[in-house]
Amino acid sequence: MAQMLLKTPLHDRHVALGARMVPFAGWEMPVFYEGVISEHRAVRADCGVFDVSHMGEFEVEGPRATSFLQETLSNDVDKIGPGEAQYTLLTNERGGIIDDLIVYRLSPERYLVVANASNAQIVSDLLAERLSGFKAVLDDRSLATGLVAIQGPRSVDITRPLTDVDLDALRYYAIAEGHVAGIPALVARTGYTGEDGFEVFVDTARAVELWDSFMSAGKAHGLAPIGLGARDTLRLEAGMPLYGNELDRTHNPFEAGLGRVVKLDKPDDFVGRGALEKIAREGVARKLVGMALRGRGIARHGYPIHVGDRLTGEVTSGTQSPSLGEPIAMGYVATGDAEAGTMIDVEIRGQRVPAEVVALPFYRRAR
């Protein structure tokens, strides 16, 4: 029997806008409205609004909430204060990546942990399991939370009149409690596009009201609703990994270029630390790289990568970049082939297409 797909509180709004709806991580989600390319360009030039209510949200609170997260996650939670956020990883005993997360510290003893939709239940179960023995409480708020992201150069212009949060004081990777369109909300300056913008957390019952307010306020600023298709091309241009493509349990943070969020010098013995210390000492055999194709064709997930007669790795994500006008990709290659400027071949439908290893990200917004 086919699994019933979950629907976000904004489902009817997407259908009314003519979105093409597809299954994604157990949810029915919009893949595009007008088209992937036009939506991608709207975010780069003006602004886009995204329904990301399918993500997992978990509150952790209590006298030992910090200690719990320190012994559960790879980064150093002690380094962030109230109102700050941190990118981190949940790893297994072998150092493989179970999920990549954002942790927001809401107060000294209260945190919000945001997980990928595909891993929300897994993360919820693991956090609950690892919480044993800690004086802290876990509250899975995933189905009770509506999450709307507004991203692009005009995001501040659209959001400022709607909120009592001081957006000028809200730095990148920071969060504040306030109101948006009169709705109690958490406003975070985070996103998954490579552009400036905000992610706004509200109660599920107020999500439609929030969406409508953004749509109305954004009319004069070129705001467009954005689906999963453009979300993927935007994050790929920005060199941001996607769980299930670049990240999974068979890859470790050092291979994925995420060694910066593995704090082996913190005093807390988090799960996977021993394995990651060994990997850090011995090095890795493969690395995640960016690739610019120098021939015709689009590299797709799973396509082989060659250097001469030698298979060196495989593609994890690829697209025709709307911003750059050329095909780009990310993938894992042998460490010796990972230096920028190295020429490789991507096998596309049996034909080898030349590509060049390039530094990530492919796209960086003007500051």
C-alpha cells in the first residue's frame, strides 16, 4: 500500500498557485510554479518565498541541555550564545553523517534544533535515545511548526515593514523572537540559497497567514513563490551540500569538506569522536569537489568520474547553472585528483565529457 503523503499547512496555497506537486521525503511539496529557471532568477535578482514546513524542529530545554548537545553533536555548542545559531552534524560511531543540522540557542538553557525532512524521525528518535541520563527535555515540534523562508536581495525590504525584530541588528546565523505580520515568530537570518534572507518559524495554525502577508507585501518587490527545483539549483550554485546526495552515513565530515564543524578539541566526548580523531590523523582517500563541465551535457547524481583510464569517483549533484550559464556539479573524487584546476572526465550516458575541478562555491552574492 502506498504511503500517505503528509501535507504542509500551505498545501492549498501551492495548489491554488498552480504548483506542480511531487512526493518529497514523505511530504507532498511544490517542485515549481512558473518554472525552475524563472524562480531561480527571481531569488538571485529580487526575492523568493519558500515553504519549508516539512523540516524537522526539536526544542531541547533544561539545566543540562548544553551538555546533552555537546555530547551528541560534532560542533561546540558552548561557543554560541543566546540569539546565535550554529551549523553542526549528527554522526554515528564510525564518523558517518546521520544528518546535518542547525542549532539555534534561544536562551541559556533552551535550544531549537532543525533537521532535514528526510531525517526528521531518525533525528527525533536518536535525540530521545541519547537524552537518557541528562536533565533536559526534548519536544518534537515538527508538526506544530510552520516554516517560511524569504530569500533574495529584496528580502529585507519586504520583511522590515512586517516585523518588530531589528533586522539591522540580526546578523547572519542569528535568531530573534518577535512578530511578523502580527504573528508570534522566531526570525532567523539563515537560508539555503546563497542569498541574504530569513527563515520564519510560527505555529502551524498561523502559517497561511504568514505566507499571505509575505505574498502581499512582496508584490512591489518582485517576490515569487519558489519550489524545490529552484531551491536545489540555488543551493548547488552556493556549494551547499544536500543530505542524500553529498552527505550520508557512508561519508565523513572530512571527506565532505566539513571538518570545520568537527571540534575535536572540545572536552565533551560526542558520538563518533574516536573515529573522527583517527580520520583527522590519517587523512581521507576521497574529497568532495566542485566541477565545471567543459563540454556538453549535464552531470547527474551517480555518474562516474574518470581521470584517464582510472575511475576516481562519482557525481553527487549536477545542473545547468542559471546564474553562470554553464553546467556545474559536485562529486567525490580521489584526494589526489581534488586540487582546483585538475582536469577530469564525467561519464554522461556512455560518453566522457571533460570537466575541471573548481573551488566552491560556484556563486557568491555581492555583499
